[in-house]
Amino acid sequence: MLDAWSRCSAVVRAVEELQLYHSFGYLQLVAFPHSPPAPPTADGDDLELQRALVDGQDWMLHSCHLGMPLFSSALNEAVSRKVARLGLLSDGSVSKFVEEQRYLVEKLDTFILKYKDHDGTATAVPRLPVQNDGRSLPSVPLHFCRGRLDFWDGR
């Protein structure tokens, strides 16, 4: 990890928690600014702009996408360059990747079992806390498909 994002606490935690050392893909993060971001200056280099963006906000992991991104040629190219630079397709890295994927599957199975009864039916997901002003946070799962937003029944 050689760029400004490598120091971002959300990225570091995702890599450590999910054992992503020999994986490739991309993370989507959500920013919570400490203060309004300063407008970028044209005279700074790309790394300086990245550092300012990373340091000026609290970041939280939104999603983790493993594998090659096919929807964006720019992102695909960036991921491919980093895969080549880090040697993620070497024999040693691939065998470690297999171990890490086993760990990730085991962690996912544990998470799923935590919310299932012994007969395989889903248990109630814990209710989200109520805001100080008395409003509940969203607790009904929604599904957006084919231009329609509906309640999701799990199927």
C-alpha cells in the first residue's frame, strides 16, 4: 500500500478484518467531513490532493467488491496496474489468497448463523436504536428492482 488511502483507518480496518492482503478489487467508502472540504488547487499534485481528502474526513466502509471491476475501464485499469505492481498473481500470493478466502467464507458463515435459528429460518434482526428525538432509524428492508421500490420479503 503506497498511496494516501493506505493510511485511511477504514481501509486499514477492512484489510485487517477481512484478510484482504492478497485479494484485489475495490472498497467503497462514505465520508463524514470534519469541516467543509477545501476546494482543490490546480498547483498541487495528485498525491497531495488525495492526502487532503483522506485526512480531512472520517471515512466508513460502505461496501467491499472483490474481483476485477468490469463496469469501468478506468477503475479496471487502476486495479490491474496495482495487481501487477504488487504481484498478486504470483504462485505464493495466489496460495495465500486461497487461505484468506477460506477465512472470509468462515467469517461470513458465522455471521449468517448468528441470525438463523437451528432449523434454518431467519430470526428477527435486532432493532436499530431510537434517535434522541424519538424517531427510529430505518428498520424495514427495501428492494429496488425494475424501476420499483418495494418492501423486501427476503426472496
